[in-house]
Amino acid sequence: TNKTFGNDLSQARDNAWQSLGMYWEHNWTADGPVSRKARADWQVRQQQLLGDYVDTLFNHSLQTLGSQLRSVSQPSFFVFNPLSWMRSDVADLLYDGPYPIKAIDRATGKEVRSQLVEKAGKKFLRILAENIPSVGYKIFDLKSGLPAIMPAGVKIDGDYISNAFYRLRMNRSGAITEWYDSLGNGRQLVKVTDGKYLNDLGGSDTGNDLVIENAGPVSITVKAVSASPLLHTVRLTMYAHNNRVEIEDSIQQNFGDVTTWAFSFNVPEPTTHHEELGTVLTAKKQSRGGHYADENARYDWQTFNHFANVSNNNYGVNLSNLDCSFFKLGNSSLDSLWEGSAQLNALAGGNIDKKVEDGGTLGILKQNGNKDFLYHFALSTQQGKFDPVKSMRFSLEHQNPLLAGMITGGTSAAPANTFSLLTVNDPNVLLWSIKPAEDRVNKGLITRFWNMATTPAQPMVQSNRPIKAAWKTSHIETDELRLQPAGKMLRVQLKPLQMNTYRLVY
């Protein structure tokens, strides 16, 4: 344990904590004595304080972990899994070394699927990393030589992109006009609604010819660039090993109108579920079995946290969301919720509300002149009815990718080929966060678990080393109840849908 880690970032941390609170404070309407530009510039500064700290902390953490692992004669790197279940997924290693190169799983001695990719002008070695432990890492070695020839898991045939899971078509504007589920009897998942397809900004099939940006045995990325209705770029990535379709949307033009990315699904008689700040809501009125009040409620925009799901009793689709705060269900309005719609409209930007007294618009107009906007989505399907745990796991895997970094430690560093900090044995209970205690690192680790099941849970948390003491705490880390660990094990109790925080001392 490095007990001095991050001490040099104390001031940046405090500034970031304060900026996070102030960014969302409630004078966003920008209709008071402070000018809109002054308000917008101030808010940008708050974002920069938070972003700079997070980026610095992330890069410092990645380098520090690499320095704590023992290097060997050949170059090697780790792949780290921040989530609380074992995963097999892609990992991108920032790499500008000699080529050809191949990656070897040190634990199995076998070569893994790999390819070189380029993102934002930087080169990465992308691998398929299998069985990465819960909250832990696995080590891979780099060896010179041509990678083994492996079958292409993703193929392009004319306008169509396909893998073992899906076959889809993207037009020149970046909208997905056809999407077939190979595991669902070839089901067509797109149903044009109000003239819009999937991932549709509202333009026609106009733009540059599609470009294959990256292609190999792990994944294929296809890029579309169009000026209709705004200058925008879409990058769509499909993988050989899983059913996640990733979408990176960006807009490179200033705009003032309310603009959305439409996702028009072919799901008959659907119900929409979505996450809102630590709970999963059913987008129906209470009188119809949902969570929306029958009266005195606003229905035009729904909170868009990690995911939204559109499904019936037999089938459904997940839409993972990293950047958008709200979506509109169909043509919902202030006083009308379109419960039966299978179309989600993710808010790209624009001014929603008006000043009642004079009909003017509230908020920062025309994005304060900004011309660069970025959004990340991912799609997947489900067989059977909606399962909140599966939807959340899907979105967390999309939004918390496996991390890779070079190993630089000396002979005294940790030699383990694999490592897991902790596991939890109930698949319905998710590790929501893990961090040093706020007081100081010798006060232990803070862990937060979310029971997403509608029944009580008593999961066993297993640590990699003996737990000397443990407390159930409040979410602001005030000790509430002392618990009795047994060696490396700690039994915790959670009510249905409950989120609890625990402090573990080693």
C-alpha cells in the first residue's frame, strides 16, 4: 500500500470536490443580473477543475500500479478490471513500439487476439483479455513476431456489418437503418418512427462514403461524416466476442435548437425502464404500475443515467449512456407521457424551458458558442423480460472498460500474474464504489454495494487478505454499526434495492 499516494493532489482534490457541487447549483437559468456569458464561462471553469483532477488522478494511478508490478526480461503490461465480477473484454494499451508484435497471456502462456488501432491520433494495441479478475488485474507479455492468423469475428459485406450476434446497416449520416438479431431468429430491431431510425440525428442519407477506421480479429470500427442536419461524425464499433455495439457520436457545429439522437426500436407493446440516481424506474404512471405520479408531474424528459431499456415479456433492447442527462420517451410532453412508445430521444442539447412571464428562453443560449460535443452509447439485446441487473452490468462494462498499462516495477515489486482485491458472491449485488476512507488511508477502504434485487440479500464479501475490523457506515462515512469479519470474509446484509456503505480495515 502506498500511503502517500495522491498527497500532492490535495488542493486539486478539494477544488474538484467543490466544483462538482457548484456546477449543478440552481441558478442555471441565467436570467438574473449575471450575464449569460459570465455564467457559462464560470461553469466551464468548474468543469475544468473537476476534469483536470480526475484525468491527473487516473493517469497517476495507472502509472503507479505499473510501477508496483515486477517487470521481466520482455516488455509486459497489466489489464485491470474495476468491476466486481470476472470479465472477458477488450483492452487498449497505448503503444507506439516496434511492430509486428503479439500479446501472450502470462497465466495461460497462450497468444490472445490482438490488433493495432488508432484513436485520436494515438496508436493502441487492442487485445481480447479473457477472465480478468474482480477488482483486479492479469499480466500479459509482449513478444516480437507476427500475430497468429485468427478468423475475422466481424465482417463487412457491402453496406452491412456483421458478427456472430448481429447484422446491421449504417447509412452515410450515421443512422442505423437495419439491425438484425442473429440469436433472436433474425429479428429486425429497427422500426422507423416519425421518420427516424436508430442513432438518428434527423438527417437524410447524405454524407461522405463510410470509412473503415480500424479492422482486425478483435473489432471493426466504421466512421460516417455528414453535414445533415448538423456537421457530425459517428463511429460504430462491433466486436468479435460479445454483443455490444458501441457508438461514438459527435457534433462539430454550434446549434441552438433542441436536438436529439433518436433510437427507434422494433419492440411491440413495450415498457421502458431507466436508471435515475440510484434507482430503476418504470416509465409509466402509478395508476398503470409505474413510478411516475398521476398528477402534478412533469413527463416530457426522463432522467438518463447509466441505461434505458425498452422491452416486453419476451424480448428487449438496452441503450447504455455515458454523456446524456435526459431522454424523451416518444413524443412525451409536459403533461403527457407516451408510455407505449418504443422510441427514445437522447438529448444532445438545446434550450427546453421558457420564461413564463415573458415567453423568453431560460438557460445558456446556443451552447455559449461551443462547436464540439461528444456522446457515447452502446446497444445490446436481451432474450426474455427486463432484468435490471443484466442491464446495469451491460452499461457498467461499456462505461468502465478494462484498463491497460505498461509494467515498470523492479525486482522487489509484486510478482503475481493475477490479482483480485475482493469478490462478492451474489450476482445481484454490485460493488458501486471502492476508495480510501476520507479521513486517511490507514482508516481503511470504503466499499459501497447496491442490491439490485427486489428481495433481501446477505452476500459474502471476500477480500484478498484478512480484515481486521469492519463497520457499516453512512454514505458520508460515519460509523454506524461494528461488524464481525471472519478472516478474509465479511457477511453483509442489504434490504431489497438497498445501497449500503462499509469500511474495511486491514
